[in-house]
Amino acid sequence: MKAAVIYRPGSPTEFILEERPVPTPLPEQVLVRVKAFGLNRSELMTRKGFSPGVQFPRVLGIECVGEVDIDPSGQYAKGQPVMALMGGMGRDFDGSYAEYTVLPKDLVRPFQSTLPWDVLGAIPEMFQTAYGSLYPALAIQPGETLLIRGGSSSVGMLATQLAKNAGLTVLATTRNPQKETALRENGATHVLIDNGTLNEAVRSIYPEGVDKMLELVGTSTLHDSLTCLKPGGTGCMSGMLAESWSIPDFAPMDVIPTTVRLTTYNSGQITSPTAVFQDFIHQIEAGQITLAVSRTFTLDEIVMAHHFMDSNQGAGKIVVLPYPVIR
């Protein structure tokens, strides 16, 4: 099988495409033929050497969709469509940047769909983070106002649609004015051009501040985002587009305004039931949700795909296909 292997941290050119034997699953594992996978900023961080504990060489990839090839237990038939995410994929063990991957069976989620693989490949981590941030973490309610910092990211684009469909008013940010139209067409009521400080712009629209806030840029903008919340409001940090994991010399009483609540969402700690994923797939099939896929690459183009992710040019998810799409 073909796999994109990285032997040391560095730029996208560190990826090496090589032929490897198809792995054999052990009991309680499943061999999956990878049909598509999305790129994630956490993989960029791992590629650069910023993910503690990751041993090289490594096949990256924290999510995938595909078909079961071998399940020693017999629970899943050959050809069963499945998705998987997190659980150590691409970090503790080799992930999805390959034509086949061996996964712990408890990570595998079966589904049924008429959607093509290049669309399905955008779903697992993007949906889990958006849904988990809005519902378990922020507990959004109809009629609320929601600020999404990092609105042109794949998670931001999907969170905007989910929140709008749930009856919220969304303020979405971008650093690139050329993305404003895409954000409005995606469902944002207000689009704010992010110059590093949003408090004044937000309060010119909502003087008391917003009810909820989703922080996808990271720790570099977290304090400013929290100041945009009304008293008693809740903010959730779920992303690190700015590639920063922590706040040096963190002083909670300086960073978090009085009565404002701060939580986080990590899809590696809490995941949604399989039925929730299946329902989301049905919503896409019914045209209730439009996935923002920025660009699609093949596995042979993994270096180009990571360069594209590094450039921040896209508005939406980057999907990679081990095999060319045939329709």
C-alpha cells in the first residue's frame, strides 16, 4: 500500500510517499481501506514537532472515512462504510495518510450514505468539533447571539450553519476581507474583519456583548474574545489556528472577565454517538447543511495539500483522497 510517512518534524516536504505492506489487524482491531480524510491544524502542529509524545517516523492523520477490509471479530462485514477520528490516530499509532489503516475497533463508527467520498471525508473531525463545541460545551439556545472567532475555518463555517439552523444570530470573523461574501452566504448575520481586537466592533452591534463565543484562533486572541461576552456569557476554546497551545503566565482573573465562563471542547475526550453522526449525514443529503470543502487533493499531492493548509488560503475543509474520484 501507499503511505505518506514523515521521518522528522519540518516543512511539508518532509513527507515521503513509500510502499508499505498492508497491515494485519489484531483482535479488537479493524483494517480499513481509506477512501478519504480531512486535513487538520493539529496535524500541522505534529508535522512541525509541536505535539508532545509523538514518535517519528509516523503516518499522520487523525480522521478518515472508508470501508472495512478485515474485521477479525466478524462484527463488520467487508465493505461496511465507516468513519473514525482521534483516539491516538496519527499520534500514538499510524493514522490515515495511507491507502489502508489499522484502527482499534472502538474508534470505528459504521454509517450509510449516498454522498461521495470526497464529501464524506470532510465530516468526522469537523462535525465533531463544531457540534461538540456548540452543544455539550456552550449549550446554545435559540435566540442567542454567538461570536465565532475563526469563522472562515472549516469548523467555523460548519458551526455557523449549525448555530443558524438552531435559531442563533452568528457573528463570524475573518482576517481576509475577500472571504466576507463567503461567510455571509454561509449564514453569518454579521462578518467582522479581525485586526486583532474585536471588542469595539462587537459592542457596536451588541452594546452589552454576545451570549456565547467560540474561540477557534487560539490562546493569542482568547482574552480579547472573552471581553466580547456579556456578563454571565460563556466562551469555548476549541481550536488553535494561531498554532499556540497555551498562555504564558496564565492569570485567570486577568484573562477571564468577572462572571464570564470559559470552557473548552476536545473531541478526543468526548465524542458524539454514532446516531448523531448519521443524522448529520442525512441533513447533508437533504440539503439542510452545505459542507464547505475548500479543496481536494490526492495522496500523491500530500506535500501540496499541506502547503495549501499552511497558506491559509481556503475557506473550509481540505480533503485528501488516496485514490482518484470516479463518478
